[in-house]
Amino acid sequence: MSATVRRAPRLVLGVTSLDLPARAARDRSLEVANRFKESESLAVALVKALEAGAEALYAVPSSSLRAAMDELKRSVPVLARLPHLPLGDDLRHEHPLLIGTHDDNPDVWSGVRAGLAAVSMLPATLQGDLAVRVAQRIEHEAASLGTREVIGVAIAPEITDLALAAGHARFFERMVRFGRARFGGVAGFETRDLAHLVLRLHEWGIEPDFLIAAANPAGVGMTPVPLEVEAALERPGIPVLVTELRGGGVGSLADGARYALEHGAMGLLPELVDLDDVGGELRALRVMLG
């Protein structure tokens, strides 16, 4: 397989736990949600994260993120988790793909990249491919991020693992090509089945710029079994950003980070729900990464 030419960020702050279910105690989740209920509080946390060495945010399109972005006077690199699949999607009368969005800050380069990405998807379009439907939804949601500093995209695990279960190699190949062309950066996948995904990607000769998966000493979220996930982390060729470092709160952030790096993780993706001191703890992780 050819070497990966794009570099994914190594330290990323996840803010998806403000909008999506997270493995954490209910009291902890409510505490963090209340702490960042005001956009000013979230904006301050984002600034602290960047000053501590975070290279990007891992985020979904949300009103809370956009409000915080509007508070800032500086650019914030975003690694976008798309498509956004809120729990209430199946209750809507109209699919989110059909609901219009409005970009208050149109970007001509964004339009150019969208056109190039569309061209890259033309063969799949003619075949009615799954990748086309996912790409259309990503394009539809991209403006909702409220920032021009999107440095890349990670396909949501619900989509990734569906395509993996179907053995849909072309989906992975096309989404990597589309993601790079659309955002001019890196393209990868979040998964809840790292061991099988790494195995199949190597078989298919496909190298995304990164994968995102859970790993921690307690083995929480490490499917099918921790030993296979450890083997996938240690296998060279596809960089992995590790999340769920605290295993739902049963362990410490430092122990989780140390475990991930010792088993070959390329980078770390702690979520807000895992942090008490955003600046201090991210600074410590930055030191561990070297």
C-alpha cells in the first residue's frame, strides 16, 4: 500500500459529547452539559484547548458549537464528524438531507472544493452508490459548522460500520477521495469495530488518513475483544486517534492516554466529558505525545 501523504492532527479535543450520547455517568454528563450551557463558557474552553496544544476540535454541526464559534475572534480548526445523526432523526417527517441550511458567510473556495468533490463522485453517482447519498448529506451539513476552518472529515461510526458489515470497499475508497477533495484536508472514519475495519482496509489496499476508535485499560468500547483492538492499534499503515480514554469514567485520563500510546496510537482524542481542567489536562497530554 502507498504511504499516507496527509497528516491527521495528534491531539484533538472532542466536543461531540455535548450533542451526542457519551459513555459517562448520567450525573457527569449533566454536570458537563450545564458547565458549557452558555456559549461564552464553551468559547473560553475552546481557547484554553488551543493554547494548551490541541490541534483541532472534533465536532458535529450544532447550534451550541456555532454560538461558541461566534464568540471567538480567532480561527478554530475543526475535524468534522459527519454526517450528523441525532437520536431524533427517525422521528422526523422530513429527512434532514431535504431541510435547507443557510450559510451566513458564503466562501467562494468552499464552493470550488464542493465542485471538485462532486466531480470525484461522478462515477458513483451514475451507479446510485451509498457513498453518493452520504456525500450529499455531508455537503448539506457542512455549512452548519459555522467555520471555514474545517481541516477534514471523519465519517460517523453508524455509517462506517454499516459499510464495513456490507463489505463495501468502494464506499471507503470513494469517501476518502471525496473528503479530501471537499475539505482540502484529511479524511477518515470513526468506528466501533476497529479490529475488523483495520483488517479489511489492509485487505482492500485502502489507506484513510486516520481512524477514530475507543481504547482504554478497562477495555470499554473495545470490540470485538481488547486483544484484537490492541493488535489493530499496533499494526502499521493507518494512524489511529484514540477516544474514550477514561473508559466511561472508570479510569484516569493519564492512564488511558499512556495505554493508547504504548499500544501504537498515533494521537489522542479526549472528550469534554472526560476533562475537569481543559487547559491543564490537554497540556499534560501534549507533553506525553512529545
